[in-house]
Amino acid sequence: MRAPLPPHLLANARQLRQLLTDAERLLWQLLRGRQLAGCKFRRQHPIGNFILDFYCHDKQLAVELDGGQHNDPNQREADERRTAWLAEQGIKVLRFWNNEVLQETEGVLEEIFRQLTGPAPHPRPLSRGERGEEEVAAPVERAAMCAISGKTDDELDRLPAEQFAQLRDTAALFPDELVESELGMIPEGWKWSTIGEEVEVVGGGTPSTKNPDFWENGSFHWTTPKDLSGIEDKILLDTERKITEAGLKKISSGLLPVNTVLLSSRAPVGYLALAKVPVAVNQGYIAMKCEKSLPPVYVLQWANSVMDDIKQRASGTTFAEINKKNFRIISVLIPADKILNTYSQQLNCLYEKVAEIKGEIRTLTQLRDTLLPKLLSGEISVDQAGADIKEAT
């Protein structure tokens, strides 16, 4: 029987659950409820004399989020001792900086997912044959499963039955033959096109900043590439400036719909984001309205994958810029409809969840900035502040 945990450790864990940082709150929303690889995580989980930020018991995986104080040499040494002790207990530790979680959310989730779905070290899971399960994947299917997952054939056999079946179903979406195309071999049923044929490519403009009628008390989001400079998760929820309806009428592309893909076309070339609010853009953008066959999340990832090509097509004497004409002719590979639909469904859930959580964090941050000075000055009481927070959330 496991010895009971010290009362002070339990009390500390409960307190830490009430004092989550923005990064911890965001990651917890994405891990809770078995959302990632079907694995259960606990937050602020006591083990030994330590409290782990997030812990998956089934996979013996701890996820630790670090702030700037962990740069201190003494703190680094303490972290190393903690990690070594946990390793002796069979627990692997993943460490991320807070800003990585907030700005590179996708990459953090991908790394956690990779650790969760990799083979467990001890004890070795039984293979499908050892579990008495029938192997139903054909050799070609297994080769596709290895290519998609990055796993070896032996590692496939160690996957839990549910993950194996999900991977097999994904592989089944891909054709098992390649055919000739003008740009080389491609999967049967896929085709090459140009991005200009698959999305509507538009630009933007800037209403006169000397006319207050275009700016004062504006309510429409208007973005410049500066708004994307700190957005690593590629989701745009807000803009620094707003314009009025009169100002909006001065922009030929008007108000672009939610899920428009934004690419900065100059100063610099290459910022990317998926607009999660209706937005107007300035002349520093190429905006892609995805109202045809390609889902916005596919267009976003396509643009990221061909960014080197996009930048090479930019030119200019003062600063590099890619114009709409040169952008529209860039090639894009179009998968079969089934694959596009499955891809879109899976990524849409992730992007919507991240957008929702970032919106909540923004609301809570604004509340903090508004209420904290009033609390410190005695203008409002703690009870009043609590009521305001409850009403806002």
C-alpha cells in the first residue's frame, strides 16, 4: 500500500491548481479529458517531495513548464536533481518554457503527442500477435502506416489496439499507387493546381490616417503585419487598430471573413495567421479567402511548407515584397476529397480549441489589468472583484 502524502504537499498542490499561469491554463485545457492521444493527465500532481505540473500515470510522463526563474543556475541545478530522481522512478520529464506553450502551441502538443504514442519503456507492451489479436493490415497498408507515423514495423506492433486501428484507417485514405504528373510522381487521385485557382487572393489598403472619420471610435479590426510579429500559433484574435465603417469603405477588399489565411507580403515576407475574427488588411498582406475546395487549415499549412519558395519570389529595391501575380502561380498539390475532409476535421478542432482558450486568457488578462489597481487602491473589495470575474467568464 502506498504511503499517504504529507498534508503540506497536498495543500500546496491544491493551492497551485488555483494559481495556474497563463501557459499552464492553456496547456491544461488542451490535455484535460483525454484530448491528446486518449491519455489521462493530472495537473499539479504530487510525487515524492515534488509537485509535477502535469502527469500522465499510464505513460509515466511528466510535463513541466518553466518561467524565467529557471534560468538561474541554482534553479537549473535543482531542476536537474528533480529530473534525475524522477528518472529513477521510471518517469520521463518533458520541459517547455512558458512562452513556447503560448507562442508555439502546436509544436509543444506535437512533442507531447510523440512521447505519448511512442513505445513505453517498461514493461514492454505485448504485440498484437501476443495479445491474440488478428493482424488485418496488408503489407502495403503497413508501409503507409510506417510512413505516416514515423514508426518502424516493430513499433507498430506495440501500439495499443485503438491507436493501431486509427492509424490504419488514416493510411487507408491514401492510394497505394503513384501516377505521373507534370511535376513528378503523385498519389493516384491527387492533382496539381496553382494557389490562385484554388483560393481568392486579395490585398488591402490603409485609409488616410489624417482623416479622423476613418479611425476614431472604429469597431472593425484592421491589421498590419506588425500584428502577426508575435503570433507563433498562427491564430489572429485581435488587432492593434480598428477602423470605422467609413474607413472600411476605402479598402477595396472590404471586411474579410473568419478563417481567411493572412500572409505578410512585405516588411517582412512570411508572417502567417488564420483570422478568427472578421478583419480588413493593409497593403502589406496577401489574403487568401478559402471559399472553394481547399480548407483554410490546409492552405495555412501549405503556405508554411512552401515559405522558402514564396520568399524567393519576392523582389524589391527598398525591401523585398511578393506581389499577388507572382504568388498566384505557385503550385499546390490537391489531395483527394476524403483526405482533405479528414485533415480539415482534425485540425479544425485543434485550432478552434486554441482560439477559444486564447480568447479566455485575453479576457482574464484584461480583467486582471482592470481590477488589480482597483483592489490595491481599495476602490473595490475582493468580493466585488470576484463577482466581476464571474460575470465576465
